[in-house]
Amino acid sequence: MPEPLEDVLRRTTIFRRLSPDDRARLAAVAHQREFDKGAMLFGEGDASDSLYTVVAGRVKVFKTTARGTDVILEIFGPGDPVGAVAVYESRAYPASAVTLEPTTCLVIPRPAFFALLETHPTLVRGLLVGLTHRLVELTNRLMELSGGRVEARLARFFLKLAQDMGQRRPDGVFIPLALSRQEIGDMIGTTIETSIRIMSRWGKEDIVRTEKDGFVVVDRAALESVALS
């Protein structure tokens, strides 16, 4: 039996501070949508006609460079809004969003969303609090991934992935997310050469092992030690 939309809204960062009445109003105009792995939520330049919030699964937001390569900007998981700024500003999506695994999203049409904002001031106040908390979360995440040595940043990145989506296995924690060395470098702000060098050494030392469909954190203690260095 599908989970009531009010309960879904209560579990998301930007909506959890709403009153029960406002959550009910929002639930009345929202719907859930299922996406297969590799499905496009929206493309760069598309009209921002809906607000997406991830209920289950993972979504990659990326931009395509002039050379035709993709640069990952963020990976969103359960509770995260996707493309919210574009929706609020009524402008085209500045990047593309594609699912990394089967994903369920809460979808709110922009016209209905703004109609509620204009008629219910308490909804606006609740969203402002929720957005503030979301901004704090993103700021903390940026600080974690931008400070210190490159190897420490990479260790924190994998620890975060293990925490958010890790699956316990006998040989360690499996992260079901396939990333190229270039994508890893883009995510932590370093070169592909550096990410290749570190990942190769970690593989030889059996700290993080690369597999076809993701990574295995074999030695979490060693990774935590590197993260603190």
C-alpha cells in the first residue's frame, strides 16, 4: 500500500516544518512518480514546470561541457529536492537530472505550488525554515568536501556515500554507484590523474575496491583515519 503523501512530505527536509494542514494542502496537488534507472527527470534548458523531491533512489544532476563530457554537480537521495531553485525563480533548469537507480519522486506542478504559496502565508513560513535547514546541510557538505588534503576529501566523500547508500556485505560496505575516475575528481575538485592515483593505491591496500557496479569500502577504519588527516 503506498505511503500517504503527508507522511512523505513530513520526512523531507524542506517540507517537514510545515503544519499538518499545510502538508495536507500540498499533498492534494502532488503525486508520486516512478522512474527506471537511467531515466531523465529533466534536461538542461527544459522549462521548470515541476518541483521534484526524491522519495527513494538516487538522482545525478550534471552539466554537459562544450566537449560533450558530463560534469556531476550533485547526487541527491531520499528527502532531497531536485531543481528547486529553478522552480522558485521560474527559469529553465540549469542542468540535467537522471536517475542512478530505480527512483520514486514526489512531483508538485509549479502552478499549483505557487497558487498555494500565494494563498497560504503559513506555507511560505514553513518552507523558509525548511530551506534554511537545507542550506545548512549543503554548506556543511561543501565544507566536508572542500577542506584539507585531496586524499582526505576523497575519504570523506566515500564515507558519506557509504553512510547514505551503503549496503553491508561480508567483505565490507558496498556503494551501488558506478563513477568514473573523472567523475570522482569532479565531485571533490581534483584532477583525474590524482583520483586515479589515489584509487589505485587504495585498491592495492584493500581500503576501497572498485567493482563494475560500484565500490566496496573494505577497511572503513583506514578510510576514517585518512579522512581525519
